[in-house]
Amino acid sequence: MSDAPAAPADSGGAAPPRPNAVVAVLAFAGIVVALMQTLVIPIVPELPRLLAAPASDTAWAVTATLLAAAVATPVVGRLGDMFGKRRMLLISVVMLVAGSVVCALSDTLVPMIVGRLLQGLASGVIPLGISIMRDELPAERLAGSTALMSASLGVGGALGLPTAALIADHFDWHVLFWASAAMGVIAFALVVAFVPESRVRTGGRFDGVGALGMAVGLVCLLLAVSKGADWGWSSGTTLGLFAAAVVVLLAWGVFELRTAQPLVDLRTTARRQVLVTNLASVAMGFSMFAMSLVLPQLLQLPEQTGYGLGRSMLTAGLVMAPSGLVMMATAPLSAAVSRAKGPKVTLMIGAVIVACGYGLGLVLMSQVWQLTLISCVIGAGIGFTYGSMPALIMAAVPANETAAANSLNTLMRSIGTSMASALAGVVLSQMTISLGGYALPSENGFKTVMAIGAGAALLACAIASFIPRQRTSVEAAEAPASGEPAVAK
């Protein structure tokens, strides 16, 4: 274990940060990490042939990244608060580059899984970037910048699918990972050049036992959720993993409450604003993934089904790409609403927009333009919600716990996404039609998943209504005139 000094890091007379450069570089780094998560999707059906392994084994190329990200995100956030957010961000980008190179050199299953594990360890970049913004940017720039940084997750995911499909169609599949490594190197160089190290540190001793306990609990939980459909939801393995997750996480929680310097400060997490925001994040993560699962399948299913559009993976990616641009475009609007009405209202508005997008999907799913419209409406809602969550979290935690708190919020969204994947898989496997001797998801199955996505978004809105009301920026600015003290950044 290591001790970190609690005193702020010395700036060393360095030049003041340039806000525009800091925001642009951090957003780019976030997009690069999000691209990594969708990079492998176009070649998933081909992995058994490319790696000479059964499909059940090659699925670990996706699952490994999910598990590594779940474990790494809160750990890296805590280490960032202790030892420097920029330092941990750079280490995360190095993990991305190393994992990409390992995958690019792979022709068998084991190195591919190792490379994907390393890539998953980079998932803490976005919450670290948000935390750096809180430390370095002027107060008036913070809301819009953090909204943009949050949206980079969706932007990278939406743009990554058509880019990866285009590369996979015209080049050797290894080029996908060489491209990821190259973008990681560029992101590393830009962070070194333009992003300063934060002077806000917690100090203290790293909670290694807490990190191990949380890792074991999360791996058991997410492994059961992600592989339950393959193993059988009533199988001994699945039920055993769920039981182990409950026992380990409960024991971990008790340990964290009794530890002087815990990995996750559960008392801070239990504050009403943080707790309710994290619960809403689980519901929004669940709702978001339904779009990513339903729309590409509808576009690629054969026209003989009567509802499939028979398009290529590239076309499916191009249909999804505008949603990422919409997320980026709504980031300033999300920040403006948060300044005027508070981030709670922004979160609720975004959740309602997402629900309306899925509502459109229940009646408009027969043309490409209709699916593009649906993805854009849902993307706009996600831009609102993902822009408001960091603001809610940062308003309720000390500055020296920002990275850990934002990382936990990101983890909550990931858990929601994993739950959505599992539930949607069950629905689509049960509601099928037969075509040419193959079972394919039915139209009603897709509509059911979209209805569930709408319900999850409305649930997020209902949960968010319990977030305590905050004073808006406008009210804070007017406070001195009424005899109240102004709120400092």
C-alpha cells in the first residue's frame, strides 16, 4: 500500500490552463475510449472463424471488456483523487494503446481476450476528464464542458459503429485495432501537451482490500447478468454467481463503513442527491442500451420478415451516427437548462425525451428515415440526461472526491446497460418467428423491448423527481442582492 500526501500538488509556476484546449482534448480522449467499446461489434459474427474458436468462447472478447471496465472505473477514480487525475488518465490511455496493440497482433483467442481486458481498463477516462474540468475550468464554463464530456460516451459509440464497419469491409480486421492504438497515442500526446495536473488531492492510503472485494462482487454480478442467457438463468452457475455477488457486496459494504479511508465513501454515496442520481443513472443506462440493440437488428434483418429492412452493417452504423452528433449538439442546451432550472430538471426533461423517442419507435419502424429519426430523438434525450448527472454528483460531494463519485456514477450506468442487454436478450429469444429454418426476433419482440426502454426512461424521470431542489445559477447570482452570500465555485 502507498500513502499519498494530503497537501495540494504544487503547480510549479506552470502556465494557466487554456479552457478551450482542455475541453477539446478531454472530449477527444472520451470519444476515443467510447470508440474502443464499439470497435469489435462489426466483426463479432466473424470472430469464431478469425480466431479459430467456438462462438461461446469468442463472446469473451466483449464480456472481458465489460468486466474490466466495471472494476477499473471506480478504482481509477479513487486513485485519481489520491495521486492525480491527469496521471491516472494518462495511465488509462496507455492501457488502451497497449490493449489495442495486443489485439492488433492477435490471431488466436487468448491474446485477443487479454487485449480487450486492457482496453476495458481505460474506461475511467470520461469520469476522470469530468473531474479535471471541475478542478481547472472557470465556473461559467463548467456546466457546458461537463455536458460535452459526458456526451462523448454516446458520440464515440455512435460514430464508432459506421467507422468500424467501413474499416472491416475494406481492410484486414487487424486495422481496426491499429487505428484504435493510433488514436490513443494522439490522445496521450494531447493530454500531455494541454491538460494540467489537478492540485486537488485527498491523500491517504489506498484501500486494497476494498478494491478486491468490490472487484469480486462486481465480476460475479455482471458475469451472471451477461452470461445468464447462455448458461441458463436457473443453472447452478448463474444462481451461484448471483448469490456470491450478494454476499460479497454486503460484506464489502460493511468493511467500507468501518474503514477510515475507504475505496468508496458509502456515507457520501448515501446522501440523498448522490443516491437518487445514481439510481436514476441505472434506469437511464438500461433505457439507452435498448436503442443500440433494437435499431441495428431491425435494419439488418431480411426484408422477407415483413419488418426487417435488409441493410448492411455499414448502413446500420450510418443510421445510428446522427444520434451521436445530436448528443453533442444538445450539450450546450443541456447546460443552459441546468443553469436556469437546475440539473434535476434537465435530467427529468431528458428522460421524458428518451421515452418519447421509444414511443415513436412503437409506430414508426418501417423506413430507414424513421429509424434515423428515432435514434436522433433518443440521442437528444441522452444528451440532456448525461449532461446533468455529473452536475448533480459534483454539487453533492467534496472537490477531493469528485473522480471517485463520478466513476461510481459511470459504473451505475454500466450496470443498467448490462441489465438491459440481459433482459432484452431474454425477450427477443422468446418472441420469435421462423424464417428459412432459423428463429429470428419478431416484430412484437422489438416493440416490447422499446416499450421496456420507454418505461425505464419514465422510471428514471420518476426517480429524479426525488432529487433535492438545488439553487440555480441565476438564483445564486441574485443571492447577494437579497442579502444572501454568493456561492463560490
